Amino acid sequence: MIREISVKGYKCFKDVTLTVPGLVVLTGVNGVGKSAFIQTLLLAWESGKIGAGGKIVPLNGQIFELGCAGEVVPHYSNFPHIIDISWRFSEAPEIFRRQLEANRYEDRFLNIVPDENGDKIQNNVAWSGLGGFTFLAAERSGPLRFSNRQSMNKESLSFGSKGEFCADIISSYDSTTIPNKEIILEYVDGLRYPSTYSKQIEAWMHELGFSIQIRSESTSVTDIAALKFFDERSPDSEWISPVHTGFGISYSLPIIAAGLIARRGGALIVESPEAHLHPAAQSKMGRFLARLASTGVQVFMETHSDHVLNGIRLAAIKEEIEKKDILFVAFDKGEDGTMQKQEIHVKEDNSLSSWPEGFFDQMQSDLGEIASHRVF
């Protein structure tokens, strides 16, 4: 699990260091650096997979599309330019560091500055394999009739940044027992759920408000995997394809599935977990991610939802996660265009350590204006 990450010279980050707990919630208005910070985590992961002999980190691939080198360096930079990312795990006292050099504006890669510790970095990345590191972007796959199966062993499967391989993973681990016992829901609304992967996905989806059963189908002949859903609320329901359901199921399902298979010490990074969800489900999603973080899986999320925020605060109040394991980071930009941050913690009385302007205050602002016009 990451305990500290420092970034110098990436986009709006001139020099920033964050000491991070199990649950990190990135907030702020649009265009202030939330996604950029997540990109530094992805670059750290990508570069961490490369040993001492590696020379470049591509800027475009499976988990991000960053364009060219000139688009990821600060606007005031000259070439060549060094992007410096360092991180420290709780399991290892030493600091791991990558310096990535941008030589030309049009390059679609960054050069790895030679470092004798390259192999050590590679051997100490705790995120390898399925459940070790998952990134789910804000733009996830909508309802699909089927998805392709991946040509790799079960332990190396990936959800894909859009969750596009979710059906493949559910099919592969369908009846496998959930290894993380602390995240298991045994009962939901009086119904008992076994501790197998698919049934726990059903349990947590039910907790979000989706009363569905899930059936996975796959075939090695056509090399595809598919999911079918059964609506428990309708007595005349039939098994249907995801294309006959809303986007809420398709957008939330990969988050639940990835969280349930995540390993202790691994990382789950999610952009906009609230997308396409009813406010009640957004709150429950916040509680799910908070509870997941309490089990030793590190969660980074970017959100604009006050309902997700409140779900996390409720999880702290109900002692589903310790207050010290939650950090809200409010990003903003200074007059010079560089990123500024304010760290917000949950205090012992369950209030927040600060509430800066623009931090989930739009509802109060709108209600105040409505009241001023005497509209009731």
C-alpha cells in the first residue's frame, strides 16, 4: 500500500507530496488536477513494471491516452524536461523513484532516466496480477451483449480501463470463494448470499439497489464472454442481455467486481464512481469503497458527488472504516496555474477538519438562492 507519493514537473504539478491512507478521495472543480494526479499513479505503475533495462514509458496504451510529451509537461517547460515521480510503500521503508524525460514535444513516450534501482523498483511493485492494481476510468463501457476473452492465465486477467473485460473475469472466477472475508455480505434485505464471487457481486449490487441475479456465459470456440441478468422484482422476468438494462448496472458492476477480487495491499483507482447512479446508490457506492479500503485494499477515487462523500462519512460514523484511513483532497489552481491542495480529514466528532469554498457546497448555495426568491 502506498504511504507517500511525490510528483514534480507533471502538467499542473510543480512539486506536490501527499501522505495517503487507505482511502483517498480527490475533489475539486473541473480542470484543477484530479485526473492529472491519477495519471501520475498510472505512470508510476507503468514505469514500475519496467526493470533496469527498460528505456521508455509509452504515453498511449491500455490504461491511458495522454497524447504526446508536450501535453504532459508544465506549460512553462523547456525541453528536455524531467518528470519526477517517487513513492513509498508501507511494506518497504525505502523510496522508489522514477525520472521520466521528455525530449521533444511530439514524442509519444517518455524516456526512463537510467537508474541502478530499476530492478529493485520492478521487484517491489505490490500491484502485479489480477487484484493487485485496477484502474477504472470515468468513461466505462456501457451495456454490451458480449465481450472478448483475454488470452492470458486467470491470475493475469485485467478488467480494462473501461471495465470492458468484466464479463470475462466474472466467467473465469464465477464460483470461486472470495478471498477477502472482510468484504463479504452474508445477508442483504433478509436474503442470504454465499461467499462465492458471482453471488457476492449480486449481494453488493442488491445493496446498491439493483435486485438482479447474474449469470455468466463463455465459450472458448468463439472466444467471447457474456452476462445475463434476471430482475428479482418482476415475477415474469426472464434472463436478459445487459443491453436491455440501464447504464447504472454496467457502470457500477466493474467497480463492485474489481473491489471484491482486489488483494490486500493492492490498489483500486476509480474515476466518477457515481456515474449513472441514483443518489441513494451513489451513497451506497461510497460506503462500499470505504469498507473495501478498511480491509487493506487502497482506494483512490475522483468524484464530484456529495452523495458519495456522505456515504463515506456514514461509513466512518458506523465504524465501517477508521477515520484516520480517510483523506479528502480538495484541488484548486493558483494564479500561476500550478496546483494547490487542501487536505481534509474526518475528526473524532465526525465533522470534517475544514470545508473550503467550492467543496460540495452547491446544494446549500442553490437552496439559499431559492429561499431568497421565496420559491417554496
